[in-house]
Amino acid sequence: MAEILVKAGVQINAYEPGDIIVVREDGFKWGKSELDKSLFNVIKFPGEPVEKYQGFVEELKKFPDLSSVPIHLKHLFLSDAVINAETVKPRKYQIVNNTVVSK
């Protein structure tokens, strides 16, 4: 079973309410602050593998604009674009009204 830690309450640092912070295996020993309902919620998914949800802890990134690069040359710039991507928010996904959404 997978367990997902979701930010609750008010924004702390760059994490906003609803942000999916981390995914752990069933039975993970959460810390005292992680179990504080005013700070976080732990959502359990019985019978679901952790790997199914790992993608939800992805950072939200802004990639360099390659629209002016001719199509036949884009492959030359793609790896640099990925390396030089700017992290806009620490998490790309959050839970809003019981639904996982991309920011």
C-alpha cells in the first residue's frame, strides 16, 4: 500500500496546501509534525504500489524556450534545456477537492 504525505493548512516555505510532499510504503513511521493534521495529511491507498504515485513528487520546472530553434537542430539543445530548467515550485502536483491536479 502507498501512503502520500500532503501539505495541509497554510503555506510553509515554498510548499502550498495540497502539495504532494512524499510517497512512502505502507506502515512508514511518520514523524510527530507529519502526523499533525494542521500541517499535513497522510492519504493511504490500500493495495497500490508506491511506484504508481512516485511521479506526483515531481518538481514544477520552467524550461528554456526553444521555439526559435529550427526543428532539425532542436535535438542539439534538448539536453541543455533539461539541465538548465528552472525550478518554479518544489512540487508540480497537488490534491484539490480530492483530485490530483498539475499546477
